[in-house]
Amino acid sequence: GAVVSQHPSRVICKSGTSVKIECRSLDFQATTMFWYRQFPKKSLMLMATSNEGSKATYEQGVEKDKFLINHASLTLSTLTVTSAHPEDSSFYICSASLAGWEGTEAFFGQGTRLTVV
Amino acid sequence: GNSVTQMEGPVTLSEEAFLTINCTYTATGYPSLFWYVQYPGEGLQLLLKATKADDKGSNKGFEATYRKETTSFHLEKGSVQVSDSAVYFCALSMNTGNQFYFGTGTSLTVIP
């Protein structure tokens, strides 16, 4: 099946620094990718929809200036957590969709565990 | 709006026990329904799906039937194994824009 690769899988950063997370579709082109955040004991919450060649669409309550999303090519979307704080510590996961003969299926990256100290 | 309500865990079962994880949904329209599994330290993997009412998704001994009348998509397995220990997420997608709505996840631990 299609593969979505997310990097890094784990990152620890100091408070006030920025962290970039990459999401790549390895064997297909994705015009749209999605970024989710998973809180402890809670569901994955959609943060934003990343559109190739245009601005991302953010969900209500998500700070655009803190979570910068860039979708520069059909196979790469990046999420940059700017001026990170401990409350940004979380599990971030991306997905890309691929239309097939059985309908559209989403493929998820491995996720990134961010710890801000 | 669209949402998924999933049985809360954690769930602990003995090997070979019967598993049911309840999932109900609310949707404006006709969604596709999914179960994803997340093994420790890994991302989400599609376990099974159903795209229309009365469809049954199945994989690795797991089954779920799309019940429109009860807006449910309960996950079942007749005999769980230790290797089934993971977090299971019920989800829906409206297929327009491919956005997914997830339940809270249910942690399953199977003990020998």
C-alpha cells in the first residue's frame, strides 16, 4: 500500500525554540495532507489541512502563527512549531489521502512525539 | 456536525476472549467508517473499513458492520491474541476533502 513517512519520530527541544516535522508521501502524490494532534487519553484532533501550493486551512482554535504549515510539493508537507512551550508537548501525526478504485483511503505517518522542556 | 463516540478503555482481556469495542457516530450525510489500530510506538494503520450501510469490514479476524439504523460500527473479534494489544480508533470520513473524525481511542491489553 501507499506509504507516508513522518520525521522525526521523537524530538526533545528547549522552550522557546522551533521544531520542524516533515511528512512525505513516498510513492504517491498528495495534493492534500492533514495534520492531527493527539492529546493523552483523547482523540486525534485535526489541526489543519495542508494544500499544495496554497495556504493551509486551520481548524478553529489552532494558532496559525504558532503552527506553521508549508506544503511546497506534492510529496512533502511540513509543520513547524514555533516558540515551543511545554504545553505544546504532544503526539503529532500527519495523513495523506489517495483515491483508489475502492474509494479514498487515508494513510498515516508514524507520528512525532514532541517534548518541550 | 460530524463526530464519533467510542467506548472508553482501557480494556483488559485474557487470550482467546471475545472482544467488542462499541462505536457510534453522528454525521451530516453518508460517511465511510473505519477502524484504525495503533501499536505501541507506531502510527495508525487501517484495520478495516465500510463505505455504505450494511457493509461488513473484516481483517485479521476483526469485523465491524456499518449499521445505519443504529449509527454504529462496533468492532468485534472472536478470539483475541496477545499481539492484538494496541489502541483502536473508530473514525469516519465524509469523503469530501478526506478529513477524518476520530473517536477517543480504546486501549486493549490482552494477557496470556
